[in-house]
Amino acid sequence: MLKLSLFTFFLLFVSMLIAQKDGAFQKGRLDFNVGPEYRITPIYTLENLMATETDFTNIDKQNAGTALNAGLEFFAVNNFSISLTNSFRYDLVISPIPEQSQTINTASADYKILLDYHLGLSWYFSVFNDGKAFVGAGLSLMNRNSDFTVRENVLDGNDNVIGFSHFIYDFQFTASKVSIGYAKGRFKFSVGTYMAKSTPYFEESTSFIVPQFSIDYRINKN
């Protein structure tokens, strides 16, 4: 949390130094935004060695699909904002591995409400008269609440089960996010991508990219 706080302070400090004061947004305004986000199938290198955790899930299904976003956006200075957003997804955590003679099994598929936390900074500039384009960058904590338990059977020399033990895994990772978009009235549309090098899906660091697009609606009037 200390590193996250320092990162937030640094971004805010830089934005205050380079902000342009053209009055597009009122300094000190706090917006509450809600809306859907759709994540496209992730892009990654299949040649990389998969981690043990990958045996228990479907990477593409877990990281693609629809999420509901809700968050706050604060305009610290004109045209620059800092935002905190939560994403909520009801999605696959683990795939079923039937309990028969397998050494490891998870019994049945498990779905949960997965949470993502996004810290972002955006710069707005005027286009098309009353419209605003923007670029954004930030940090995202992905797949929170994805922990699950796996049972490993202990076998004797004849492959008979003589006991078992449990292990806890999760699919959490941290990603950078970049986006571009357009805002008009109470609506915002953006396209972007989540980018990570270290995820629980691979034994080694690899490029892991999740393209996305979203629509946000500003609830407050001002």
C-alpha cells in the first residue's frame, strides 16, 4: 500500500506541474461514474511454460467478458483527473477436474464475484466543440477474490489413496492500464488495454495483454 500511495502522489504532483488551464472542467469536481466494460480474449505467448495453477482454470475465459465498473473521478486541476474504480465480474475461477484416480482434483467448477481495483490518471482536451477527448494511464490490481483450494491425493505404491492434503492458490496479478477515449455530456467511451509481465499463469515473465473497451455514465449533474 505504501508503494501505491507513493505512486499516486507522484502522478498527482506531475499532473499539477503540467496542467493546462483552459477551463474544460471545474477544479475540485468529483464525479461518480458507473458503466459496463468488455474485455477481449487476452493475448500472450503460448510457448512460455505454464504454471501449475493454469491446470485448474481457463485463462481466456477467466480474463475475458463483461464487468461492471463503479468509481470516483476527482479533477485535482483543470483537465486532469485522478480516479479510483472497482470492477465486479461473476466469472470462472476453476474448471472441474473429476475425482477418480487423479492425484489432484478440484471436484467441480467454481464461479465467484471477482474484483479489480483501478487507480488512474486522465488528461482531457477539447475536440469537436463541446466534446472532450482524453488519454489515461494507471495501475490495476486484477482478479482479487480468486483464491481456491485444491486437494492432492496421497497414493501408496499401488496407486491407492491413503490420504490427502490441501493447497490454496489464487490468480491475482498487477497490470498497467493505458486508454484513450471520448467524453460528451454524461457519457464516456474508452478503449485500452491491461498489460502485465508477471502473472500466476506462467512460470516465467511474459507479455500478457487484455484489450478492453468501456462505457461510463456520470450520475452527478455538475
